[in-house]
Amino acid sequence: MKTIKVTVVYALPNIQYINEVNINSNSTVKDAILASNLLNLVKNIQFYRNNVGIYNKLVCLNSNIKNGDRIEIYRNLIIDPKERRRKRSNIYI
């Protein structure tokens, strides 16, 4: 069976986890994340609650992957960016 190479990434404010994975060509995003071992390295990833994407485009866990894809696991937002800007602008008033 043909294998492909993909990169699985997860970024925190102070550290980035970047794992390259060789995986079967008919694999999904979920398969690549499991193969990357990031779920064991980073305890705060909630597999079915965090959004995932390929090159900054949201996808489902069962989406097929291609050779060279960059699979990104997104952190949940602590505060909405619009709300944060609104609060910051009120400081200066």
C-alpha cells in the first residue's frame, strides 16, 4: 500500500508541537492525529471538541488527507477576539 507524509501540528502560546507522520494514502485526519502521538504528548487536547483543519481550512476528523497536508489542531478560544478588542478599547476611554 502506498504511504504519504503529512505534518500534524498543535500550538500553545509558548511551544509548538510539529510531528511528521508517514501513513497510508487512504487515511483520514483522525488516523494522522492518532499516528502523530500528540494526544499522548499534550494532555489538554480534547479529541472530539477541538476543531481541526488542513492549511487553515476547517475539516472533519473523517476527511481524507493527501501527501504534504498540514493537519492543524486548533485550541479553544478563551475569549472571543472581538470581545477582547472591545474590552481593550474601553481601557483608553
